[in-house]
Amino acid sequence: MNKEIKSVSIRIPEPLLKELHYVADYEGRSANSQVLYLIRQCVAEFKEKHGAIEF
């Protein structure tokens, strides 16, 4: 697995961003760490349902 860190810019409505920060603070994470956590969960669920991702 490539350990290189890439940057992605997203557009997110301000109310949702505020909620993200609230949830992240509650979980003891930064907003960035919370997004990474959620992405990892999503990918893990996908792979569990559909199998390994090959590219």
C-alpha cells in the first residue's frame, strides 16, 4: 500500500462542516481525522460487501 499522503479538497455546506467539527471534537479527533475515519469505514464496508478492490 502506498503510504504517500495526498490532499483532496471538498466543498461542504457550512452547517454540515460545523456539525462535522462538533462530532470530531466529541470523538476526540480533528475534522481531518474524522473524515479519514469515516472514509476508512466506508471502504471497509464496501470491501466486506463486494470483495477486495483491485486497481
